[in-house]
Amino acid sequence: MLYVEQPVGVGFSQGTPDSTDEISLAKEFMGFYKHFAKTFETQGYEVYLAGESCAGRYIPYVAKQMLDANDTTYFNVSGIMIYSPALGDSNIEYELTVIPHTKYFNNVIGLNDTLMNAVSTNADACNYTSYMDTCPTFPTPGQFPPSPDLNAPSCDVADDVYNAAILVNPCFDAYHVTDGCPFAWSVVGDLAYGANPPSAQVWFNRSDVQAAINAPSTSWVECASENVFPGPNGNNTSDRSHALANNGVLQSVIELINNTIIGNGLLDWLVPANATLMVL
């Protein structure tokens, strides 16, 4: 099993980020992996790709580029697994699904009736409710209509709910809604909110650990504070790729390899399971 930290700029990765989109990122990965296969003589091995969250967006692009290379000596993709993946337009999915998801778990989140009635009324007025009642059904009614206007007044219901949830539970974890105080922590650090105990030392920042795994001496962080899609010459752009729901990349990979697993944590408030189902 091979663990890879990417894009350039995260974790122990070295170099200056210069990716413009998911395709350039996938090609960088393929260059790395080909060198790895040559070095450790893994040519011809079946390749299974897995990742979660943002990697749920990276993995299908990497798989598609590997398949397009038509080189099973180095890129013999045989399956992928993505978990709580960022598949579509996260803002649209987040806003559309946040009210039903919050209602379902409100016995844990604990928002009062006044707040829930207010955000539900706004969701109705913004056409979120009717959209969710009509579109994410099986069989689908056909191609989804354009999403409602997220920038209309009072339509940012997700922030309203999140801000209220933080007031009720200062340790509210949007990645795992049943968590409360104190913040959960592990030896790889608190990955969501940076709530590390004062005496804590993140495992991958220990000098003896870095030496043992032959890693560069650096300050390890899971997510980079810098833009990892700056574009050529550091023009500070952003990921220009279309969402996987809109460009056929994921569909193509699923059909070509016939071995795809897509999972979603039910307690994930930022990437709700219904949002993933809606994309699919």
C-alpha cells in the first residue's frame, strides 16, 4: 500500500505548487508514480486508487488520465474507492441539502424551533425545498434544472445553521455532527479545527519520526495554507476543472473499470450523503 500526499504543497510534499486544474495535477501524479514503479519494480501491478474528501475529486481525474495513457505496464488501473467525495459544486450541494440533513440530526445538533422554522422558511422561499423534493429521486425526473440562486437574499441558510450550531455547541464538528466538547484529538493532530492540547506534539512533526520514515525536516500539515492551484508563474488562480458531476470524467471511469466504490459518512454535515447521491 502506497500513501501519497498531494497536491504539491501539502504534507511532506516538496516543490512549488503550479497546477492549474485537476488534469495537470493528475499528470504530475502519473510522473511520480511511473518513477516509483521503476524504482521499486512494480511494473504491471494492478493499481487501485482510494481517497476521501478532496481526494474524492482528485482520484477520478487521476484514474481517467491513467486509463487514457493506455499503458498497463505502469498505469493498470483496476479499481477506485472514494469516500465522502467532493464530486460536484460543493456550494450548491451544501446549501440544498443542509436543511433536511440538519432536521434529521437535530436531536443531536440541538437547534431550537424558532431558528429551524426561520431557516426552513428561507429554504422554501429560495426554492431549495421544492428542488430537493423533486430532483433527488429514483428514477430521476430527467436532467436536473439549473440550481436556485444561492446569492439571493436570505439564501445562505447553511451559514445561518452553522453559526447557530456553534452557539449551541462550541465544539460542533461539521465533519462528525455527533461530536461535542472536548474536541477530539489524535497523534496526527486535530485535522478539522486545530484544537490541539497545549503540550501536544503532532506525530509527523517529531524529528525522530521524520528521520525514521526518511521524510524531509519540515513542519507537517495536512492541508496547505497556500493555494495549491496557483497556475503558471504563481498567478494565484484556482482549480479551473469542471465539477465531476458535469463533465463525464467519473462516469467514464466507472464504465471503463467496472469496479468503483463510492461511500459517504452519514454524520458528515459538509458533504452530506444526499448531496453525493444527488450528484450520482
